[in-house]
Amino acid sequence: MRFKFDANQEFQVNAIEAVAQLFEGQARDEGGFSLRMGPSALSAVGNSLDLDDNTLLANLQSVQRENGIPLDEELCCIEETVDTADGPKLVRFPNFSVEMETGTGKTYVYIRTALELYRRYGFRKYIIVVPSIAIREGVLKTLRITETHLHEIYSNPPYRYHAYDSANLSQVRQFALSSGIEMMIMTIDSFNKASNVIWQTTDRLQGETPMHLVQATRPVLILDEPQNMESELRVRALSALDPIFALRYSATHRNPYNVIYRLSPFEAYRQGLVKRIEVASVMRELDVTQAFLRLDGIKAAKRTITARIALHKLMKDGTIKEQVVTVGQGDSLAEKANRPEYDGLELREIDAASGVVSFANGLKLGLGESSGADRQAVFDEQIRYTIEEHFRKQAKLRSSGIKVLSLFFIDRVANYAPRDSLLRGLFSAAFNELKGAYPDWTSSDPEKVQASYFAKQRRRGGGKEDKDSSTGRSQADQEAYELIMKEKERLLSFDEPVAFVFSHSALREGWDNPNIFQICTLNQTASELKKRQEVGRGVRLAVEQSGERVHDEKTNVLTVVANESYEHYVSQLQTEIEEEYGAEGLPPKPVNARRRAVSKLRKRYTHKPEFKELWERIKHKTRYAVRIDSDSLLDDVVRELDNAEIRPPQITVTKVQVDAEDDRLDWRISGAKTVLDVAGRFPLPNIVDIMAHLMEHTTPPMRLTRRTLLEVFNRTRNKRAGMNNPQEFATVAVRIIKDKLADHLINGIRYEKIDEWYEMTRLEAEVESWEDYLVPADHSVYSQVFCESGVERRFVEGLERRQDVKMYLKLPGWFKVATPIGEYNPDWAIVLEERDEHGNVTDKPLLYLVRETKDRGWETDLRPEERRKIKCGAQHFREALDVDYKVVTKASELL
């Protein structure tokens, strides 16, 4: 298998463009910038940034305005005094943040961003800083599998990458001296202490200090999961690299350093970029005879200290439900639960320092611990449910070439690592008992279908960095490490028997696998993982055996098997998201996996003449052609280009003092940078040079002829600015051309019917879904209608109230219309009969409608790509099929 990548995913392209636009006005560095330093007078090829703070801030606000992000009033910079080859130095560098939901390809985005920054501005030295071994291996894996893809996009750029290794300092020399693109991946712990090798002067570098070589390159920092790098020690370590700026990538930023792009969980869900989530709760909810309780938290204020305890409470309707109550010293849980089973459980002491509460009957609970529940029985049920769900999904998806994986999170290695451990025994017993019902698994050995990864604790004090479980392990453990961390393709192959992965917090960030379909949380105490970290390991869209991404919504469902109530798990997950993004960033809450239902096709409806006529009208496929009025396109482009600001070229002047010392020359910067406007002081480039810059910017999939580009340049009044600064002119012009061309493509599209169609027989007899999403419906072709938004639910309820609606169908996901920007799946097909003012059916012909449901304001709120797809859908139905098509918000707007 080889993973396949799409270079044209709009959300990824927009994230790349957001960073690139920050540096508009920066002249391209062709690699001549070098520094001489140290006793051996080595040269280092580095980055340079010529823009001042005011220009960067103006660019930042422009990018934020374009991406709908609140404007920052100042440029957020980190300032620290660090040691350099020339002594202490005040380092100051701006930071910019990109927020992308887990599973949407942020590693791919920042690698491609580095290449884009080189193409436009000549930035060539990058250090990717990661907080863990797992994330480092994930970055290296992405770099390996995207090489061919990125070389095709960027016409074979000269880039190299490697993981920093303190035992191989020649790589640091290569990083500093190379004039090509260099990417070095470093864990934060490899350079955040004075004892690290990188801070030691060494004969291996002719008496140089490796860190001084790195500093001389003025690297661009790319911080992966920077919320783990916010301590004072780690901020100083990052500053010690002397970067020109830092790019921060995460789904869960702790501090918003100049956010320039945001892909929220809601947007990722709405655009179908991640799996949907369902939660299966496994707990002894019905065993109400036991006094169940769990310590969820302790809060210490100035004058009070309280504990949050989960218990089984008698509700007013007579049911018993798990509830979390706040209690103080002396409070009775029997009163809080309204049940005598809790007699004797008066809270005697709350110890915030140790996270322990004590009760009058002698019971003590640590944070996250529970009492009154049979934990082994819960673990057994969780494992059984996960294995059976795995078998069931694999049987369903094997024909599609999709291998199913399950991930088990545990909190104690001792519960799994020994051969006779509790979890191994439970897994083997459940696996052997369940496999008989599934022919593909009957001959499988439970020991051979599982693998594990547990990172070791790092050593205290000095010594070698980056200690993890990849060293000092058995051969079997090393093979498992290679499989899980480095060989995703092999793990996804049907030839590889391993399908169940066990780990703990070592895989909490940075690692994922697209075919994780079950995550089972086997925690005896409070998990140190947040819910978002847990589900993030499995939300990436699945891939099949050829490496193609699968976009089917029914396939892309992640099941979380949790040892707590569904309500508690979902509430905590949604709270975590809301704390990060606010209420508007919340996706729909995960559904209850235990409450599935089936919607059945009403075959008697499909046999009716009116439905056959409806299908006959809408079933045909079409092909499209695009007619573009070149003059009109050029007029639109030139009009906007005439008014665009194209800043003059700039040059940086730096004063350097040279000293003679110990029979050698040394230098130090003695003056501040001064930026000058040099427009008109040098010979103007010829038109060939201008076209070369424009052609360089029109990389695939953006292909424009030289003739078109020449016409744009000839007609613009901004010609002089283009001659003064061809690089800036090309950047601005191509951005305008792309935007205008996309609109003209859609406005000029024409559809025609072809001799291909969708067969009615593809409608499934039964569709499994979740009760939360299904709305019972009398007029629908299916017994229940799948509605994932309030707009859809209200629309269905409105259709059911209308007497003139004879029948309707929510069009299945495979019913698609081809467009230049991807496939479009319309919402509803409806048969309507006309009635007079008295509600009587008229003798007029039936109406056959296709309707799209969107919330009010959709024309401005939707992404441009979605709006353009809807326009294409309208052309397909109205022009080629002569079917009435319209976008509506509610059923009363049908006509």
C-alpha cells in the first residue's frame, strides 16, 4: 500500500496560503546570506526576514480578516536572553498559530508550507520541534510517504530531512552549511537543558558548539503540539534556537499566539473531514444494590474545599441515574443520593494535596478511583464489546478493501505487559469465545493479532536524550514498535495479522491511524488523557488497500467504548471542545452506540407510479463543459489588480563590527536593521523576467497560459509596481486570478445529459443508524429519515405536516453530481400535488422537486466551495434534466 494525497483540498490549501501571505513584501532570498563564526570560522547559510513589525502586523490582520478571525492589535513576540557564540543576546521572534482539528492533516500542511515559503521567499532552514518520540516518528513517517507527492507539486525542490541525533552531529553541520531546504526534527527534551549534547563544545565539529551552528541559520520553527512547550524552561529552549519566527500547529492551543487560520471541530464535521463519533457505555448501571461512587475532582478555594463525587441517585420519577454531586466535609452521601445504600458514607476529610477523600466508614478514594463497581467485570465487558464490534465492522468492510483496527488505552503497563496479566487474559478469553461466529477469524491466535507500545520513563539528570521504548527491548517489542510507529502501510494490510493495538499516554498526541474504528478506554483511575486526545487517535478518514481515502459517511464511524456513562463521557468531551472554541465551534454531540436503529425501505412506495416518475426524472448522470468569457475574466482580474497594493522592494542593511583576536577575525552585529525602498535605483527587469515570476507561481492545479498572463500584465495600470517588484506582483496577481477564475468556471458551466444513470435498485432495503438521528416519517420512502442537523429535522417535520406532499426521499450519499470542484450530493427529492385554497387536490400534474436545505444566510456563511457546488447542482437539474431545483430553509418554502 502507498498512501495517496490530494493536493487540492481547499481547507489545507487555505491553511498554507494563510502562512504564505504573512510575508508578502519579503524579497526572495537566493541563498547568499552567510555568517562566519567561532574558532574554525565556519560559514552557515541561513534565513533572513526583512519585514518590520508594522508590515508583519498589517499582513497578519489582512490574513485574519480574510479567514474571519478576530484581529490582533499587536504582533505577539517571544523575547528571551540566550547564550550565543558571541555571548548573551536578546532574542525576539514573532509567533503565529494555525488551529486544525485532529485528523485533518496538519503535519502534511506544515511540511508543504515550508516548501511554499521556500518557493516564494527562499526560507530554507526549518526546525520541527515535537514534544514526544511518538510525534517525532509520525512526522518522519509523513515526510517519507509524501516525498514523491511533494516533489511533483513543487518540481523537485532540493529538500532534505532528518531527526536530530546527538550521536550524529555531522547532520547539524550539514543543516547549517547546506544551501538547500533542510528540515530537522527535534524533541524539545533534546535541547532544553545545559547538559544536552547540543550545548557541548566538541572536537567532532572542530571546536564548535552544535547549538551555535543552529543559531547561525536563524531557523523557522515549526512547533507541533506547542501547548506542551509553554513552561518557562521550554520557552527559553525554543528561544535559544534564535529563530526568525515560529509557526504553531495544534488542535488545542493553550495560548492564542496570533491565530491566522482555524479549522474548528464543527467545520471539520460539517465538511466531512473526520469520522463521526459514537459512544458505547460499559458500566454496571443496573446494579443499584451497590453503593457506587467515584471521585471526579477536588476544588480548593480560599475558604472552602469541596469534592465532586459521582453516585447513583434516586430521581423524582423513581429511576436511578448516575449523577455528579458537589460535597463538603461532613456531608452525607445518603442524603445526596436519596438512598439508604449510602448510609455511613459521610465525608470526613478532603486532602487536596494528595487528591484523596476519606469517609466515616473508613473508605478512602483517590482522584478518579471508584468503589462499588466490579472493575474486572467492566473491563471484561469493554473488551468483549470492542472485539465483537471489530469483528462485525471487519466483516462489513472487507469487501471494500478496508482493514479495521482497534486501539485500547490503559493506564497501567503492569495490567498488560506481563504474559499472565489481567488484560491479556481477558482479551484472549473473549477473542477465542467470539471468533467462532466469524469465519475470517476462526483460525486466528489472540497473541498474534495484538501488539503494544509503551514508552519508558526518561532518566533523570544528564545522559543521552530521547530515551524511549525503542531501545533496550526484546526483539518482539522492537518489531511491535516498528509496526505501530513506523510502518502504517503494513499495519493496514490484510497480510499483517495485528489488528488490536494496546498503549497508554505514549500515543496521546501525534500518533494516529486512519483505520482505527474502535477506541476502548480501560482505565482503573482517572485517565490523564483528555477525551479529545483519546478520540483524536481515530478520527482520520479511513483508507482502503490502494491507499485511497474513503469518504463514505456510513463507513467513517469511530466507536469509543468507555467505562463510564454515555451522558458523562459526552458531556465532558463537549465541554472540552466548547472551552477551546466556544459554543459555535461545537459539532453535534456523539451519538449513543447502544441505541442503534434501522430505517426500512417502503417497497410499496417505490412501486408507485409517482415515485417511478420521480426517479426517472432525476436519475440521469450528466457531463459538463465550461465556457469562459476571457475578456470578462480579464476585466475582473485587471480591475482588482489595478487597486491592489504592491509594495516596493526592500533591502536590509546590517552594521557588523569585525575584530582581530587570537590571530583570527571575528565579527559581531553592532547596529540595528534599516529597511530602505530601492525602487527605481536599479535596472528594471524585462518582460521575460516578469513572466518567469508569474509562471513560477502558477503551479498545478492552477495552470494559466503565458499569453493570458502577458495580457493581464499589459492591461493593468499597476505595471510599474510589477516592474519594481516582480515577486510581489506575481503573488498578488495569481491570488486574484485564482479567485476570479473559480467564479467564472462556475458561472460558465453547462451540463448535458448522458446515457448513464443511477439504478433505483441501489436503494438499500435497510439502513442502520442511531436513534438520535432518525426521525419517524409517514411520507418518506424510508420508515425513518436520517437528520444530522436542526435544519434537516425541522424540514422533515414540516414535510410531514404538509398535506400536499405525497412522498419524498433523502437522496443517498452515492447519488452525486460531478462538478469542477468535487462531487455534490443533493438533499431531497419530493413529489408534490397541487391543492386549491380549500385543500382539495386539483387536476394539475404532480410536481417533481429537488431541494437543498441550508440555514438562513447560507449564501454568505457557506464556504465558497460549497456555494459553488450548489450553483453547479442547480445547473445540472434545471438545465440538463429540467427538474425544479431550489435551496430552502424550511418546508413552507417548497414553492
